[in-house]
Amino acid sequence: MSDSVPLPRAVTGTARWIAAARARESARSDALFIDPWAADLAGTEGRARLAASERASGRENPFLAVRTRFFDDLLTAATWAEQIVLLGAGMDTRAYRLSLHADTVVFELDDPGVFATKSAVLDAVTPRCERREVPVDLAGQWLPALLDAGFDQTLSTVWLAEGLVFYLTEAAVGHVLRTSARACQARALFAADIFGTGLLRLPGMQPLVDQRRRSHTPLPFCTDQPGELLSAHGWRTDSLVQVGQPEANFGRLPAVASDADRAHDPTMRTYLATGVRNG
């Protein structure tokens, strides 16, 4: 199968929605992180989308803040990494707000429209490390554009796909994993959040599921075997943390101590997964 797999184009509105969630978290007295630019990046559209999503689900979604904090900690702990690649970066501001080494290069890959929105807010702000925008159509071969932006295949790298995998098809997920794995000639880590298949059975997901089926469009990607997914596409599984376990809780979610806690329906798990290559 060719690696030229169609991916859905980035949606600026979705990126603004996530920015709105980060802005709300940043305003809390017990905030898990502070993103000073999130409110401006969200705008009225992002706040409206966040409100609509919570009306549909009937509650606030604490997972978004937990996910961001988990990956914040992962990136700041990876002091060995000389490069960071944010796949589907959206309104991410980690190059500005995290204490990364000044020599670290952060590559952000996303649709050109996303970067146009970000530039209006961030052009006057100086990042803490080197930041490079890589406008790409993720439906094609995006690695050449990354290489043209200065990505060095011989340097140690962290790849982060936060909030991306769910929006892809199974073939597209494999494409992203294989492409990133093949680009690595030095130590590398791939991190992503992955939903179990039970998510697609939730009542709030049925309008989307029904619409996709009527249009004969692939469903959003979910899997109950994230470790096997990583290993099938070139990454050795490093960790599979369930959201709610101590490493991914921060006092915001019901405790999940072990796999046995959700044995009644293991398909309802959400994983923060990491894979490694070359040491």
C-alpha cells in the first residue's frame, strides 16, 4: 500500500476549540499549566465550539487539560531531545511557554490556514527556543517539507501527535507512524493519545458515526490495541498510560489504578501512548 494516504485537512475551528479549553484551564487557581495566549488564539469561535461540545456531552471535559499537562511533562523531561516535531500542531504554544533548551528546534506541522491564525497572535512574541512552521497538506508526502525546513534525521527527536490520531483513518495513522519512524536515524520517541473503540458507541458520538456511515466515509480512528499499533509501524512500545491512572490524573479524574478497574469494558479506555526507536 502506498504511503500517500489521504488525510483530512486541518480544521482551524477545531484548533480554536482546544485553545479555548486551554484558556479556561489557565484561568483556574489550580491550573495544570498556563497558556497566556490561548484565549486570543481561541477567539469567539473557539469559545462557542467549546460551549457547544459541552452542551452536547452534558459536562465539562477534564481530559483535555490532563492530556496537555501529561505531554507538557513528557517534553520537558526529554532533555535529550534536540528536535521536537508537533504533528497537527494547531494552536500549540509550547515553543513559547515550556522551559525547553534554547538550542531545541520545534517544528510545527499543520495546514497553512492554522499558521495564518496563529501569526496574528504570536508574531510579536519571542519563543523560548527555535520554532519553525512547516505548512503542509497532510494528505500528501509531508516529510520532504519537514526536511526542507531543516529537520535533521541524525538528531534525537520527540514526535508528538496530540489530539490528532482520532481524526485520521486507520491507513492515515499508519502513514504518520511509518513516516516518522523512517525519518529517525538517532534516538526518537513518538507520543500520542489514542481512544478505545468504545468511544464510538457513546450517545454523543452517534451523529458523527451516522453521518460518516451514510456518506461511506471511514470512521474516526480508535483501537483497543495501541501497543500493537505502534509496533506494527516501526515503534517499540515504551509506555501505555490509561487516562485516570496516577501518571495521567492530576486530581482531575476518577482514579484508575490498574487494567482490572475497567475490565467490565476495556474498550472504553483512553491511552497516552509512547513508542521508541534507536535506543
